Amino acid sequence: MKTKVIYPGTFDPLTNGHLDLIARASKLMDELVVAILRNSEKGEPLFTVPERAEMIHEATREFGNVSVATFDGLLVDFARSQKASAVLRGIRAISDYEYEFQMAMMNRKLDPELETLFMMPAEKYTYVSSRLIKGVFRLGGDVTALVPPLVVERLKDKTLATPHK
Ligand SMILES: Nc1ncnc2c1ncn2[C@@H]1O[C@H](COP(=O)(O)OP(=O)(O)OP(=O)(O)O)[C@@H](O)[C@H]1O
Ligand SMILES: [Mg+2]
């Protein structure tokens, strides 16, 4: 049977940590769907959903089995509609564990058939998060080693377009 896996998140924006996980997972799975959660509870995003999708699409072009989708509502419903057998999540540090454990258990409660897979990024990306990237970039910090080159470009475009955001 072919393994189709969903990698859900907000990806606002995609980082090298996300990309590291995508690269590792794409080798193991037949199909990987990077799924952007449309209505996240994180507050006002920096990039629109189409902007985020486009960046992921561009950055994952080299992998033949990675696609991009968007979803709303319950992850288990989306996974079922996609006929996916598992969900991929990343664990950076102990601090990720508690939340991820709860979500995995809740998702299992909602759909016992859906597995959650955890992967760890390369050590050099263990502290990278979208939130931190946005914060550092806003203050003029160099993030070029931590996000794909096209994300750096889009971050610059955003700052030029909305200097006070
Ligand atoms: N650097 C990273 N290494 C491994 N996994 C990561 C990394 N960054 C995010 N992930 C994982 O990717 C998934 C989607 O995460 P999410 O979209 O919240 O990204 P994030 O970088 O944590 O963004 P934010 O700072 O907005 O929460 C989660 O499972 C998260 O743990
Ligand atoms: Mg996060």
C-alpha cells in the first residue's frame, strides 16, 4: 500500500526546519502533503495563505512527491478526505513534546486509524521557528541561513510594503 502522509502547520513562513523535515520524510513516504491550516488561532499572520502555499510549492519543487494543500477544521477530517494514513509532526525540543503528545492522543481518539509520526530536524535547526524568524527579521537580524532564499526575498518585500508591521 502507498503511504500518504499529511504535514500540517501554519508555515508563516516556511523555514529550513520545516524543509529539513520535508526532505527527510519525502524519502520515506510515497506522498507527502504539506497542509496549511487556514484559520489558525495564532493571530494575524504575516503572509496570506496563497503566499505561503506558493513559497512551499517553490521550495519543494525538487521533491517529486511533495504537494501543497490548505485545510480548515479538524485535521482528522482533512486526513480522511485525503485518504492519508498518517500525520507528520516535528519535535524540536522537550518543549514541543507536551503539546504534540496531547494533539497526537486527541487525534487518535478522534480517528484511531490515523497515526502520528514524529521526526527530528538536523541539530542546527532545532531552535528555528517561524515566529522567531519573523521577530529577528523585523529587528534587522540576518536569517539567511535559517530559511530558503526565496523566503528571505518575500520577507524583504513584506517589510518594504508594510514598514510598520
Ligand atoms: N525547526 C523545526 N524543526 C522540526 N520541526 C519543526 C521545526 N519548526 C516547526 N516544526 C514542526 O512543524 C510543524 C508545523 O509547525 P508550525 O507551522 O507551527 O511552525 P513553527 O515554526 O513552530 O511556527 P510558529 O512559530 O508560528 O509556531 C510542527 O509539528 C512543528 O513542531
Ligand atoms: Mg509552532
